[in-house]
Amino acid sequence: MIEKVNEPKNTKETKEKKKFGLFANKEKLDQAKKSIQDKKKNILLKNKLLYVIIAVTILIISLLTFAVISYMKTLRYDSYIKYEEKMKTYGFDKMYNNKSAKTSESVTEAEALKLVLSAVFNTDDISGFAEEHNEYENAIWVEYAKYFKITKEDININNYNHKAKYIDVISYLENCKLNFLKDIEIKDTDIKVEDITEYTIEEQTSIKDMIANEIITLMSNKIKGKEVIFKGQLNELVVNFVEKYNTITMSGDKININPEKIPANADQYPYTLATVDKATYEIPFKTEYIPDSRTAKDLYSLKKELYPQVKASTHEFLNIMLNVDYKTITEDGLRSKIQKYLIFAPNESAIKFYVKYVKDNEIVIEGKSELQVPIIYYDGFLFRARVKLTFEVKHSNTKLNLLYLDCFDNLNKTYEKSSYEILADIPLTNAIGSEKMYMEQADLYNSILNKENCGITKEVDNEFHFIEEDNNEGI
């Protein structure tokens, strides 16, 4: 017979085993879940790390790409930066539409023609000799260029703002040279430019001539003329062109290229001339009010259009002063000769005194004046032009106050020699609202620079008054 007494015990043990198994399975399940979660976390962490690595890699590549592009741009533009300052000095930066010669900026065809013509004529205004056109920006310059065949393109209101190509500007300058600088030789020299055959025969001649005359500086073995020009390239062409052909100087003057003749203070001038002694340039400017004063370099970029007028006015006015003959001088003659050079009417007391003085002392003087280009500056109150005065006293019964301009401070000037070469910074002024320059009726001795050895002395005091104040100008 089978006993059933132990059956409950087995059941209990079985249940306990099952219960323990369930706990064990649950623990394994939990561990499995935890393991899966850990794996997921590891995968997410690895993915995040991967994303970070990819992002950092992309950032590094982007930065490197930017750096390479910037470096390449720097390499491309670096050699042209130096022309920006010269464009400003010569007053050509303001000819760009945005008044900036920044190297990296682009240029329109109309804008390029304006720059080229401005460089050839050294002016920012051609309205005095060009037919008026206002149909679009820079139209007067474009139409003038078209009339003289500086460009063969039909630039008009619909396309004037198209970007200019390098070869376009090279051609503009060459055509200006042919039209306006007729006596200058064209150099059709063999050059090593790989892409030269890509251009027309005329364009090839222009390229060769510009390279031979060092207007273009080759940066590689290709001209790359069909690429859009940037301002740095145009700046280089303009600066080299005006310096090579002296279009920024007054007629007949040539820029000094001799290193031995360059003055120590050359940075105070827009340019210097070989015909002017460097010692003349190195004499400091007079300054009456420093905050408003302008060096010759500063003034040139602002007032260069006035230089021919200043040269003519100083030359003509001072030549009247330096050429005196007691046999021919009259009050009316002296008055009429100097009137147009003065901002006010001539001083009547000075004229009456001087004419009588010349006749009484039988004074005869012959001389000439020469502007020392481009030494024109602003002392803070007045414009000044440095002039060389060369004159000879042919006859005189006195050594005192031989020139008209000695009559304006009532102090005796004694002329110890018969021949003189004097440097003086002659004062000029202009009327409010007018660009015209006028001579000042002012004492000459105060303007003389080489007083120590000029041969003229001035008394410290003198009770005798040559002239009195009149209604036109105080003396």
C-alpha cells in the first residue's frame, strides 16, 4: 500500500522550488534587461560620441577650408594692398562708386572707364570738356570714352553695371595711351604668357605693351584677362600708368625715380620731381594752426585740380613783383596787373607809395619765379606754395624795400646784394564757396625760408610808416 502521508511535504518543497525558480528567473530577467539597457546606453553613447567626432571633423574641415580659402585670397590680394594708399594719395579712390579702393571689391565697366579717364586727365570732373550725359551712373564718362573709341563695347543704360574684365581695362588704358598720349612709344615685345593666343591681335599688343612698360606685374605665367577684375588689379594699373606717363604731374614735369634724390620726408608729398633739389623738399612746412594743417600729400588728394591755377597765379603775380622799371611803372598799370590775382582790391596806399618810391630811387629789377612742385600745403589758416625767386637788382639808389611786398609791415628790409635766389612759402587764400585761389598782399620777408643767407635783413623796429590803412585792406 502506498502511503500518502508525505504528499503534502513534497508539494510544499516543489512549490518552494518553483517559487525559488521564479525568483531566480526574475533576477536573471532583470539582469538580462539591465544588460540590454546597458548595451543600448553604450550604443547611444557610442553614437553620440560618433556624432561629436563627425561634427568636430566637419568643423575642423570647414575651418581648414576657410583658412585655405582665406590664405589663397590673401596670396591673391596681398601684393595689391600697397596700391590702396597711393590711390588715396592721388585722389583716385573717390572715383570708385563707393569711394573705396579696397583691393578685393569688384568693378563695373562704367566705373572702370571712369577710373581710366580720371587717371589720364588727372581730374574727377570732365564736364568742362565732355558732353553732358545723365542717363545712368557715370554716363558722361562712358559716352566720352565711346566717342573717342576707348571702348568698342555698346555700354548703355541696360548693361553699364556689368562687371568689367581684366582685359577690358587693359584695352581701355592702351586706347587712352594711343588717343591722348600720342608721342609715347608702343612696345610690341615678346613676352612669356601662356594664354596670350586667347586674345585678339589688338589685345595681345595691349598686353605686351603694358607688361613691357611695367604697368602690369605678372603674378603667374598667365594673364587671365577674361576673369572679372578686382579693384586691386585696377589700382595697380592706374598707379603704374600715371607714374610711368607722369599724368599726375603738371605739364612737362617728371616724377623722380632716382633713389639718391628722394628726400627724407618723401612721405609728406604725393610725389617728388628730379628737377627740384631734395633739400628744398626737406625744409619743414610752416604751421599756424596744427589741428587744421595739411601736408602737401594730404592737400593733393583734396585739391589737385587747383595746382595748375596755383602754379599760374604764383608765377604771374610774382613775376610782376620781380620785374620793376622806374621808367615804365604807373599806379594804374600796377593796379590793373595785380587786381585779378587778389581776393580784395589792391591796397591804394601801397600802390601810391611804391610807385613813387620806385621812381624816386630809379629802381630796376629783373627776375622770375618758379613753383617748387608739388610743395603746396595748408598751414592751418592759409594755403602756401613754395616758390623759388631769382632776381637781380639792375639799378637802384637805395638798398631799402625794393619790392612791392616789402611795404606791408612798416619795417625796413635791406638788400645787401645785387643778385638773389630765395625760397619762400608764399601765402594764398580762397573765397568762401569758391575754389579759386588768390594771392595775399603780405610781407615777403616773413615768407622767406632761407633768411640766414638770403642777403636780405629786416629791422626789428622802425617808426617810419610806408603806407596807411585804406578801405580795402588793413596794413
